[in-house]
Amino acid sequence: MSHPYAPRDLNLEDYVPNFLSQSTILAVYGIASLLVVFLIWILSGRSSKISKIDRWLMCWWAFTGLTHLILEGYFAFSPEFYKDKSGCYLAELAGKEYSKGDSRYAARDAGVVAVEGLTAVLEGPASLLAVIAIAKGKSYSYILQLAISLGQLYGTAVYFITSYLEGDKFAASPYYYYAYYVAANASWVVIPSLICIRCWKKICSAVQLQGQKKTKVR
């Protein structure tokens, strides 16, 4: 069975095409993501101590954490997803469909597998821990968020740079290139950058305040 990925001569023995349509795959992912965000927003609203910004951040960390764990985790530990004949949704979305925007996924590129595997194992659980840390007002909340965001930015940078160095020729068409490769990853550049700036300011303010208290005591 011929595949839709680039380059066309990519060898994917026993490739099985998607059973679900693109609209169905994306609709399920979109609805599931909105349900997660809605649930976290409602639950976080029960506490008057949590600001709106922190509530939005909780939604983000829940969404990104589950994405890392479920989608990226499935990809990293399912090397033959493109052979799936059962119609498994995760194989359809995390592997076959997204590979149209970056065929390195279907080809099991070592760099991509390494980045996605580490992201799933480390940043996935850490992101969910960030939800709890914000909800409970833990002192390590900002440090944790800063660390995860830096990890996301580093992983995204490696992901884009390695593609560029290898010719940036892994999309099935310009549509998939901009829709999947560029747009779908843009959130993990913009949002972590903003979180890093916010956490940096919060941490610096806390250290400065602590220094002022020590000066007064002396």
C-alpha cells in the first residue's frame, strides 16, 4: 500500500491507511481538549484564592500534560503504529495523520523519538503536577512551571532545527506543513515563552522581597 508521506520513496512496509477521516480525527481531539479545559476551569473556579491567570494556566498544564502523556507517549512507545489495522484512534492521530505534516514520525527518526519520549516521560507528569501545585499554592509552583516551559522550548527548538538541517522536506504538502508542522507546534513556542517571562518576574520579586526582609532584620 502506497503512503501519503514525503519523501515518496520512504519505505513503510505493511503500511495501513487511516480508517477515520481527517475531520473526524481532528474533531475528536478538539472536543476532548475542550472538555479537559472546561473541566479544569470549572473545578478551579471553586476556590476564590486562585486568580484567573492561574486558572488559565491550570487549563494549559492539564491540556499539555495529557497531550504529552497520551499522544506523544503513544507515538514514542508504539514503533509500528503505521501498521495498525484496528483503527486505534491514537495510531490514527498521533502517528498516521500527524506524519503528513512531518514524515519523520512515520520514519521513526531517532531524534524525534528521543525528544518525544523524554517529553512524554518527564514533562507529561510534571505538567500535571503543575496543575496541583497551582491549585494548592505550593511554593515551588513557579520554579516548576519555569523548568517545564524551558524544557518545552528546548524540545521544540531541537525539533525545528533538526528538520531545518535535514532539508525541511518532510511534509506531504504545503497545507500539512503549515497546519500541522507550524501551527500545531506554535502553542509550544508562544505559551511557554510567556510563562517563562511571568515565572522569572515572580521568582525575582520573591527573592528581592526576601532580601529586603533580611536587610530590615539586620
